[in-house]
Amino acid sequence: MPSVGARRMLIAALAVALSIVIQGFDRLSPQSFDEWLRDNFVRIAAKGIPESRLTVVDIDEQSLAEAGPWPWPRSRIAEFVESLIEDYGAKRVALDMVLPSPADQKGDEELARLSRSGKLVLAEALDYVRRPAPLDTGVLSGGYPVHGPMPEALGYIANHAGLGDAVAGNIGFMPDRDGVLRHLPLWTSFRGRAYPTLALALCCAQSPPVLPSERIPYSRSWSSYTVVPVSDILNLRAPLSRISGRLVLVGSSALGLSDRVSTPLSSSTAGVMVHAAELSTLLDAREGLLPRPWPGKPVAALYSLLVAVLAVYTFPRFSALSNMALLGGTSVVWLALAYAIAPHDPSFSPGGPLLCNLFLLMVAVPFDWQIARQESRQLLATLRQYVARSVVDELLKSRVKNPLSPARREVTTLIADMEGYTGQVESLSMEEAANLTRDFLNCITVPVLDKGGTIDKYTGDGLVAFWGAPLTVAEHADLALDAAENMLRAVKRFSRARELEGKPPLRVRIGLESGTAMAGDFGSSSRSIYTAVGDCVNVASRLQSLARNYPYDVIAGPNTVAASRRHSFILLEEVTLRGRVKPTTLYALAVDAL
């Protein structure tokens, strides 16, 4: 089975691959989620800057109330179009309505004349829905030569033959699967000819600007557009400045005319406003005002990679809760970055890196939590053999990586045993000797664990312990001396109880020394032990042996005396210990009467 590190890296690689695949293959992208994100970005970013290049003339409820119900006589339609051009100085006018049947001859002829003059653009609706019988109404305009790939229409509703030679633009649309209108094909092919949208036919079909996408950016809020009721045009009430020199789109917001669509800015929008948004985009493109393109897909993939690398580093070091918070934070950062990218790259998937984070949350976080639990159980099983429970708890809280691995530490070593052990047990039965040994070791073990010490090993009738590893402790010398005092008290109580039974007294001999040692899990592949190796361990062993020569039970070396802050000592003498060249100053621990 691969190592934990290898499996962790595999999970991270799969998360990055998921994000990259989503960026590279649109069909695999979470389109509903992506579009929901983009719609929110659009709503937040939509500017309220007034659009002064175009005006929307609205056949609203008020206009219908004043001029009568729809459909109006063609002469009235021609009248307000002519008024827009002649009285108000509109640059060009487009009608967002199809006139499939002839009406009053005078009005139809006037509309045809205005169209031939180049001042009026009519509408025709190309159909993209596959139907049992394709739509085929009216006479399509001449169109343009097909240039490059473009959507193919399956049917149409066009104006009547009397307007067949008019300039016209397509008002057909293809909403997304959720019914929201986010795209308009600038060109549509039908029967070998290309037909521009209404906005493109109005402004620049002869020299169309290049757009980065057919996605409508909706960069302006609806309040940015100048909207004038048709009734104000018919009655000459509209201010001249709101129309003069502008492109004009004529459409309807009246609910009864059913020309409403859902857009990212609003769930119910007059269809003419979509053409206004597209016209603004075309004008921006012609004037070089569109945002410059950014490489959104590579940025998304790179961000996912950085998050995955960060996860590989932090997940084994932090708690599950911290890692969840980390993923939440990187998701928020990505949302801010995606918001900045969205206007510059209409094709990247803003949800890709979020899915990468979700994958890490659902797979990597539980994986590392499970590994942490396994390591904790292994650590507990190992440490509790020879480390105080309080030390184990602190190690788990600190989440130290590999706390048993060998490391240089400042420690104080304590070595204790029973004086005259052989004489004590030679006359005892095996059971009595075992009981004596067990009870004595209990007297000297409990103080070690109570003071947070680590038991290195038992030596038959004694033990070796140290402070300062695996948990670094500043007062390791004083804690060891505290434990030594408590050992004396425990052995003294045990000895008095034995004496009351007529048994010989007991004495414990203790040696202590401080210094630098290599502490860690040492041994072979089949057996190991957590121990400390260093000169201070050897010196403590020598001092414990020398205790038999003094009337004191606790002999401390000079380094322990120097490191202690709250114990008193009695200076004994200088002795050259076995295996050392320079003499060592010996001290006895000054203890109160026990």
C-alpha cells in the first residue's frame, strides 16, 4: 500500500485534475453552479453609469392607455418612428417587433420608405427550436454571406412581403436550460445566408466589431438606460436631449404584449432591454472599451494547484477544524478573484476551484483526520508505557510531529534504586521478594509520573527517568528534584510500615544530573525503547552509586544544582568519577525532616 504521504499527494492531484478537466471541457463543467455564480457577479458588478449613446422607446402600459390597445394602426407606428427621426433627430431606429401581416397601406408604405432610407431597422425572428412543422411566416430580408461557424436556424417569422426588402435584424433568442437569457448569437445562418441580431443590424452589421463571446455581459444596470414612453413621442413631450443623435430601440414592457424574458439582472425583463444591453456591448467593442481578455482558465487551474499544495503541507499539521477553515478561506479568496476575472474571460469555470476545495473537504480532511486518529492511538499506546498522562495530553494538544523521533534536548536524569537489595531479598521466598520489589518500584514510580517525568527503564530494583523530553520543560531540574523528595517520603512510609512488622528498613539511593542528551525512540526494527543518551545519564548513574558513601539519599551533580531555582543543596566534595578526567563537584539535596 502506498505511504500516507503518497496517498495524500494522490488526493491533492485528483482535486487539481478535477479543476483542470472542468476548465478544459465545458460539457463537464457544473454549468448551473457556474451560471449562478456569474449571475451574482453580474448583479454585483453592473454599473449605474448612464448610457448616452442609445435610448429605449417603450410601448408601456401608460402608452397603451393613451393610444389604445395593441396592435396599433401601422400609420401610428410609422408616425412615431418618423417623429423620432425628423422631430427628435434620432440617428437610427430599430423596431423590436415583427409585422407578419399587411395592415393599412399608407402606414406600411411609410415604414418601407423609412427602412429603404437606412433610418429604420425592422425585426424578424429566427427560430432555433426543432418543431414538427418548422415556422415559415413572412419574407426574410436578404441577409449576408455566411462567414465562419454560426448557429443554424430551423424556421422563422418575418415581415410581410411589402416589407421584404427592408433592413432587418434577428430578435430570436436561445435561453439557457434554466430559462435565463445570457447569450445572443450575433449571426445566425439560415438557408445559406447569415442574419445579424437586431442590435448588430442597427449599429454596425457592415463592419461588425469582434466580441470575445456571444455572452451578453450586462455590464450596465437597467437604470443606466434612458427609457422614454411612446406616448411622450406621439405627444412631443419627450426632451430632445434624450433622443437626439442616439440610436433608438423601440419595444414594449407592457405585460399584455408578453415580450418579457429572464436575465441575470432580473427575472422579468422587457425583451427590448436585452437588445439594449447587447447594443451597448457592441458600441463598447467598437470604441475599445471592453475589458481586456485575461487567461481565466489557467489562473483557475493554477489556483487549484496552489490550494492543493497548501493542503498537502497543512493538513497533516493542523486539526480538521483548522483545515476546514483554511479551505473556507481559500474559497472566499477565489470568489473574490473569480469576480475580478469574470468580465475578462466569459468561458472559464468559476466553480472549478470551488469543486477542487469541496473535493479536498470531502476526501482529504476525513483522510487526514483518520490518519491523525491512528497516529494518536499509536502514540498513546507507546507513550503511556513510560510517560506521564499529563505529558501525553500536552503532546496531543501541541500536535508535535513525530514526538518520539530522536532530538537533542536539555534534560535532567534521575536514577534510583534500593540500597542492599540482595541482602533484603536473599532470605525471602520468591513471592515475598516479588511483592517487595513491586511495592518499592511503586514508591519510586508514582513520584516520577506525578511530576511529569518520562520513565526510561526499570533496573530490577530501581529505575531511570528523565525530564525535558519528549515535552520540552524549562524547570526540568526542579521537577526531578521534587520527584526525588517525594520518592524519599514514599520509601520512608513504606519502610516504617515494614519495620512495624519486624522487617529490616529500606533506603533509596538517588543520583541526578542535568545536561544535553539525545532523547528519542532507539532500537532495532523488532524492538525499540524511548530513552535518553548522553553524558548526564552516565554521571547520574555514578552519583547514584556514590550515594552509599554519604549519609544523604539524594546526590546531585553541578549542572542540576545550577539549573535548579527552588531547592537547597549541601556541598559535599569534588570527586573524579570513573571514566572522567576532571573532578566533579558533588552536592546533597537539603530536605526537611521526613
